[in-house]
Amino acid sequence: LFSTVELAPNDPILGLNETFNADPRPTKVNLGIGVYTNDDGRIPLLRAVREAEKARLEAAVPRGYLPIDGITAYNSAVQKLLFGAASPLLAQGRIATVQALGGTGALKIGADFLRRLNPSAKVAVSNPSWENHRALFQAAGFEVVSYPYYNAETQDVDFTSLVNAFNTYAPGTIVILHACCHNPTGVDLTPEQWQQVVHIVKERQLVPFLDIAYQGFGVGIEEDAAAVRLFAEAGINSFIANSFSKSFSLYGERVGALSVITSSEAETLRVLSQLKLVIRTTYSNPPTHGGAIVAAILNKPELRALWEQELSEMRERILSMRGNLVAKLKQYGANRDFEFVNRQRGMFSYSGLSAQHVERLRTEFGIYAVSTGRICVAALNTRNIETVAQAITQVLNT
Ligand code: LMR
């Protein structure tokens, strides 16, 4: 049966993580995967999460099945966080939200539903994008094309080319957009550019699928949801996949959601019924723990305030690491200017390092980065930053 089965290539991000874990060097540094670690190099267990878990343990709740679409209090908290509590869409019942297994799970439910709805639609992802976007939509059966996004010369968005590409797309084309903290570049559209994108999407009847995995890591919780809210205000039928892996530091709990903006309450009911069909035939219903913890935090004012404070601490620490990295690279005499790293937002920096530089960092110094040159700034700390800056300088200058 398996004699012709080929060995699949390693995943560019999770595969790298496996290689990192197997590396025996005690000085190794993992700047590959998008995971936030604190100044001790550990994944934090947020105090808000600990409090919510303590309360849940004490309540000793039975472990029944969740409904197919997940916890109601969770889904409504997700809607408020993404669209704003005062959004008229909430009052009008125009958002269908289902709990999902992380942001990836949300993308997959949306992709499977869209494939049933419009099997011949093309999917367009930014160039570059998170590697799994292309793979996931291809696996769902779509043809995936890419639209220009990043200009390596200007270290900024090539907006004119993006607009030109969008203007060639047929109605129904699904455009994948990073709502904030673009992965991998860290370079986002400006508010004015977002407005133009919303206009083109509406005019050309494209289907926007927003991925928001880093809400709170860019400028702030509200500010980072601005793009989602622009699509909502324009009343465009949109898909939004959100993740709490990073913002609650709950990576392994797989907590996310898919929200779909519909045109009426009746449409919401029908869309929801189809999303539930996809979920039931994929994994039946979601796990309880992560969703219950996030719902408890978002719905209890004291826990919510604590979480917001912890999230802003993470964001501030990343920003200070960006500044430190730029300063150290200058101090060690790196042969190029890294000031652009200070302009990028979120967990990543598209560093401009080549695949060869990345390879040398790994083999000579035990420093892991994605081969595209993406480094996770959120994994830098006061203990490893000297080593990293020295190593980058060395691979660039020699
Ligand atoms: C990343 O981009 O590193 C994260 O989103 C983790 C993942 O699943 O790839």
C-alpha cells in the first residue's frame, strides 16, 4: 500500500522547530517559529490565564461535548473584540462566528466552506505570505496565485503593484489579507491604503479573507482591528480568521475563531448551519479548555484588564528588542542599515538575510531563522541579543 508513498518535505516553520529541538548546542537560539518568549527565554503563562484556570479548576466542571460551533460566551466575546462592542453588525445579527482550532483551523473551515460555495474561485495570497496560507488553500482544492506586496528595495509595501493586481481579479476571487502585523514582513498597509483596498474589493466583488493572528502586537487591541472594522463598516461579506495563540500565550490549546460577515440575520443562520456542517464532518466540535479560559478573561473586567496589561507588556518588550537589535548591529559594524526593523510591527522582522546567511547562522552559531530571512524578534532577549547581533554581523561581513 505504501510502497509508492513519497517522503513529504519538512514544514518550513514547524519542521525547523523540530530541527531546533534536536540541536544539542546549549547556546542555540530559536528565531524561527512565531512564538513570544519573555526575557528568560520562556513562553509565559499569563497571570490572567493562571487566574482563570484556578477558578475553573475549583469549579470542577464536567467535560461534556461543546456545541459544534463552540462556546456561546466565547463567540460573542470574539465578535466584540474584532468588531467593537458597539458595531451595528452585532445588533443586526450579521456575523456568524464559530470557535475554531486556532487561526489555522479557522482558515480551514472558511476554505472548505468557500470551496463548496465557489469551487472555481482563485485564491490570492500576498508575496510573501505565511507559508501555510498557500498550502492550506491548495489543500482545500483552490488554485492559489500571489499578489505583489513587499518591495525589498524600499522595505515597504509595493502598493501600486498590489492595486494593479487586485484590479485584474475576476469577481469572486478570494483575497487573503493580513489584518495587522503582516507575517512574515512586519510591514502593514497604512489606514489610507486599507481604505483603498476596501474600495477595490467592493467594486470588483472580491471576497476578502482576513487573517488576524497578532491583534494587540502591533499598535494596540483596538487599533489592530481597524482593517476588520473597515470591511465591516463597508458591509462587505468577509471572512475573518482570528487566533488567540499569541495574544493569550495559549499556543497548544488551539484557540481561534472564524467570523463571517453576512447581509442579514437570516443569512447568518444559513451560513452558520453550513459552517457547522464543515466542522461536524472535520472534527465534530472544538475542545473546551482554551475557549473557556479566553471567554472567562474577556468577559470578566478584572481579568480582562490584567490581560490587556500583559499584552501591552509583550508588545513593548518586542519594540524594545527591535531597538536593541538595530543598535547592536550598528555597534558591531554590520555592513548594512537595519533601521527598517524599527518600523516593522508584530513578532517578525523580514531581515533581508539570504537563505545562505540563514544557513550559516544555523550551522555556525546555532541561531535558527526561516530560510526567507524572517526572524522572530519576539524571541530575542537581553541574554541572547549580543550573540545574535554578533552572529548576524559576522555572516553579513565575512
Ligand atoms: C509562525 O508563522 O511561525 C506561526 O504562525 C506558527 C505557525 O503555525 O507557523
